Amino acid sequence: MGIVVQKFGGSSVADAQKIRDCATHVLDAIRDGDRVVVVVSAMGDSTDDLLKLVSGVSARPDKRELDQLLATGELVSVALVAMTLQSLGQPARSLTGGQAGILTDDAFGRAGILNIDDRALLALLDAGIVPVVAGFQGVTAGGEVTTLGRGGSDTTAVALAAKLGARCEILKDVDGVYTADPRIVPGAQRLSTVTYDEMLEAAALGSQVIHPRAVELAKKFNDTLSVKHSHEPQRGGTLIVGESGSSTGRVVSSVVLKRGVCRVSIRGLADRAGIQSEVFQPLAMARVPIDDIIQEEDGPGTINLTFTLDKNDAAEASGVVHAVAGKIGVQAVRIDGGLATVSAVGSGMRYTPGVAARMFAALGDAGVRIENISTSEIRISIVVAEGDAQRTTACIHDAFGLNAPAPVTSPTIHVRADGMGTRPA
Ligand code: ASP
Ligand code: MG
């Protein structure tokens, strides 16, 4: 009889009926013999609604007060979930992060968990009472309420699971991780397993299945972590596994598309030490996130720097780069929009040669023009015209045989291979 931490996302508890569906899922697990700890996010968009209230009263709110306010979103949902369980005959008790023993530092708005005192949780479990813990929050040693940063409830769930030696289920309005977005590639399949590293790469590319910090934590503690649909768990889900347990039987497990990419090219920079810092330091000061950077030789004594970023940051970046260019003297600055990044992600790439060759052969046959290429150990990303994005995604997906259901290769995974994916409900 194990402990399972079940985390329900905001859209899964958005109204009374959805809360009842979540409660049913909790009761099913208890019937199966599990001891359940529930972690809940704030209902629907209520955290955003709280932030809107703030903008009405203050342009620069105090961080302590902001956390005091934002933490209330989860208090609403935990009390309602506990009442729902009780109304179904299941003893339950809602807890704030602090009451659940989650001790954090005092970095308001992005607090880190320092320690978890699990005595209150264990006492409730021993008494047959389901603890319903407010996600995304904790308390400092001095008793101040803190929050863990947006999307932090996943982190709460994973941290509790690590402390309790429990399995962790992330239940949301998608039923797992897919080989591609099914709205873009209709043949996309739900993956029964992905590795922590694949999840981290996908998260960096904008897939929002599990918060990246929670994946990091799960990887560190080797948590058993899965994603399932909150209202139709029987649909299956995706299990996140370590490298050794990775047995999707695929070199590439998913193809991720990011639209709205913009490219900045600076030509004719003096080729001297520190020049890159003169460009990227001011961008960092302006808080512009940069994706991939490419440097190449230009003529004698000069280089070109090219980098990509989100189109929403393009105006800001343009201002900064033109100011820098004026100061240090360059030949030209060029900013192109209308681009997309398509990435093939797969832990198996580490050990398998010829992945790039296969991908580029397929793209060549399809006549796709590639604007830029960048890679990590387990990812190959290309930049293409946004108009080519969809067919490029489909082409790579096809080249790696992802339209066919994954072969099941590991009996250990098979046990809990309920699938997981990113298909919208
Ligand atoms: N309610 C918080 C947010 O919207 C935390 C979470 O959903 O995980 O960011
Ligand atoms: Mg939320």
C-alpha cells in the first residue's frame, strides 16, 4: 500500500462539477488501496484575477503583500476540494502550505523549499484522513507566507512526493505528453514514457505539461512522476522516467513547434575579446530572453552574431541592439520576424548516429528551406519560415516514424504505462 500525491491543476478544479470529478479520482485511488495526499492549484484563472486586482491598486506592489494575496487562490480550492470529499463520505482536511509543513526561504514570489516537516501529513494519513494541500505556497521560519513562482503547485507536489517516498501524479486537462501537438500533426501519438531530460527540453521549448522546476526536482529525487487526464484517467497518461528506464524504442520521441520566432543578425562586429558581452549584457539588463546564438566569421577581423528570440520581445531587443550597435560600431543590424523553430527531441540521440542526416534528408526531399540550425545533446532545432512550420513539423514527425504507436519495450514501465501527453481535452 503506497502513498500517491495527486496534483490537480487549476483548470481541473475550475467549477463544482470538475471538483467532484477530481474527488472521484481520489476515491478510486483509495479504493485501489493507495493512501492519497492531494495538492491543488487555484481554480481556473483565479491567480491571474488576483493579479488584476493588484494592478488596480498599485503599480509596484510590495512582494510580501503580493504573496499574502496570491496564496489565497489555493486556499479557496483546497477548502472546496476537502468539503467535496467530505460530502462523498471521505474524511479530508485542507491545509495551507505552512500547515502541511512546507518551510521556505523568504524570497517572496519565487521562494525555494528548504525543508518539509511531514508529521502533520503522516498523522492525517494514519487517521484515514486525506490531506488536501494548497500548492504553490509555503511559510518562512518567521511565519511569513511565501509563494514558489507561477506554476509552482507542480513543485509542491513533487517535493511532497520526494519527502513521503510517494508516487506523484500530475492530473490536468490533457492526458499526457504527445509526439507532437495533435492540432498540428493529426497522427500524433501519446507517449507512454518520456525521460526527465526530454521533458526539460520540451519545457524549454514552451510545452507546458509540467513546470520545469518540478521536473528538475523529480529528476533529482528520482520521483515516480506521471501525467494523466484529471477526469478521464483511464485514457492513460505518460510516465516520466530516468535515462535507464527510457524505453520508448525511439531515437526521437517528439517534435516541438514554437511559432512567433524572431531573428536578430548583427554583421561586422570587431573580432575581439568581450565583444559578445557588450551585446548580450544590455539585453540581459533589459530582461530579454535569448534562445539560440550563432557566431560566424565575417571578413578579416570581423564576426557576425545571430540569435533568435520570441517575437513579443523583438521591439525591446531592437531598441537595445540598435543602441549597442551605435555605440560599438557595426556594419548592419537586421531583424527578421515571421519565423518558427521546429525541434526534434529524443534522449536516444545521445547514442545513435545519423539522426541529423535522416532529418535533413527528409527536409531536403520536402523542399523545406532551413534558416538556422542549433543542437543540444538530445535536440536538433531548425528555424524555418512560419509559413513552412506546420509541414516541417509533420515532415520530421513522419521521418522518425512517430505516427505509429510506440513499441512497448519495458515490462517495468508497462505496469504503470497509463500514457501521458499534451492533447487538449
Ligand atoms: N495558481 C498558481 C499559478 O497560477 C500556481 C499553479 O497554478 O501552479 O501560477
Ligand atoms: Mg494556475
